[in-house]
Amino acid sequence: MNGLWRGSLLAALGALCLAQNPPELPHALATFKMAELFGAAWPEQPIEFRYDGRPPAASTRMLGPDGREIPWQWVSSCADATATKGCILVRGNLPANSNSVWTLQSGVAPQAEIRNPVRISESGGNYEITNGLTGVRIAAAAGNPAPWNRAPIQGIQLSSGVWTGVGSTSNMLFSETQGQSGIVGAPLRTPMYTVTGYNVGVLDSGPLKVVIRASSRSGALVTPWATSW
């Protein structure tokens, strides 16, 4: 009898603990609205919403205008120059004369599958950004040593899977010869000889968007270059 009483007490205490710590219920972190004012139907494309902060990806989902879950990604590099603290990226269309609303929810793990996810890897001195349909090769720092005159884009992946730019000769940056330095209209056939450094960094790494920013230095002049997929 005493054992039965202790078992009942333990069960009651367990139930009390569960009651005091219920699982987190889904709740809205933010809603994003977009109106179509021109009577045009816009096809599916990347859409970015300013969002100051980075929500936890493992417990946050996005609901589209039809109420169904869709893939999303927090990105640090946004088309909106005022979004200095990041954006929420989705893909979607915009029907003519519509008022669409997306809802970012916390407290539930995302389950939406991504068609053709964007991936980045490093191989042979290049970053390879691919999505199963096409791709681009960007020279990594290790793949563009002194005199730092390789072009940022080193190849494009065709739909057949074959990469362009494959061979012993890299894509180069070209300038006029040293004897024609400063002459407007001089042919640009000489590999660049004034570059003093090359930097490259990955800002966003997928699965909806990859952003790489590269820059070449020539004296005090820095030439930035970026690609976004």
C-alpha cells in the first residue's frame, strides 16, 4: 500500500511538472505584407523582407499567403540598403491586384522542402556555387595568389553539367601594356600587373541564396565585386 501511494505521488509530481512547463506553441514573430498595384502578375522569384535579427532556424517556419509552409532563409546581404541587420528571404509569386501576407512563426520546426537548393563548396582553388541546374566558379583566395590578376568568375556550369573555363589558362583581368599605361583606348591584352591584393568572403551560404563578395586592390584603390545566387 505504501509503495502504491509513493507511485501515485511520483506520477502526480510528474504531471505537475509537465503542466508547469508546457511545450512552446507556435506564435507569430512577424508578418510581412506586399501589395500588387499595377495589375500585373509577377512570376515566382526571390522576395526579401527586412528583419532586424536572426530567428532560430531550427524552430521557426514561414507560412505563405495561402497558409501553407514555404522555405525561408535569413540573409545578411539584402537588396534593401537600409536593412543593415538582415532580411528574411522567401520565393514566391505575386498575383495581379493582390494583397499578400507572409507569417514568420516561432515554436515549430520547419518542414518545407526546397526545390533546387543552392549549395557552396570549395574545390581546386575555387568556390563552386550550384543549384542542380547551373553553377558559377569564383576564385578563392588560395586560387588567386600574387600577382592577384585572375578574374573573380572562373567558370559557368552548363545545363549538361560541363564547366566552362576548364583548362590550363585561367580567366584573367587584363589591362594595357606598361608602355601604354594611362592611354585611353589602348587595347587591354596584358594580364593585370598593378593589383596588390585579393580578398574574398562568403556572406550567405544557402540554401535559398549564396552571396560571395570579392575585392581586388590596386594601390589605394579597392574594386569590390559580388555575386548573389
